[in-house]
Amino acid sequence: MDKIVRKLEAAPPTPGAPDPQGRRTITLHVDAETRERQLKHAIVTGGSTSPFEVYSDEGFYLGGDDSAPSPLAYFSLGIAF
């Protein structure tokens, strides 16, 4: 694991056209897998951004290696952004 978050493609996909009420539908697809101990790996695709590869891990007190942000850290980051 070289990076915790890595962009997989250079060009972002074209976002969908709005519906008659001016709303857009955002569809995300996540392929996630559990690796050794508490390490998780996911590839996120869809929406209006390029696909990204993401790693998550838990701290030592939960049986992880503390090698990447925890799932709760990513959740909190999403709320903050």
C-alpha cells in the first residue's frame, strides 16, 4: 500500500443531465474487501469524479495496525466537507 487514497483515472466522467425539475441523480458504486486484520480496501466509482482507491484501518486497540484512517474518520470527514 503506497498511498491511502489514490486516483485511478485522469479524466472525470461527464455528470448526468438534470431531470425536468432540475435535479440530478448521483450514483456511486463501491467495491470493498476486508484484508488482513482490520485493513479494508475499496474502489469508489460514479458520481461526477474519477474512480478512487481507498484504504481504511482501525487503531491498535481494535486489532488494526493504524496504517490508514478509520472508517469513522472517513465518515466524519465526509460530514465536514
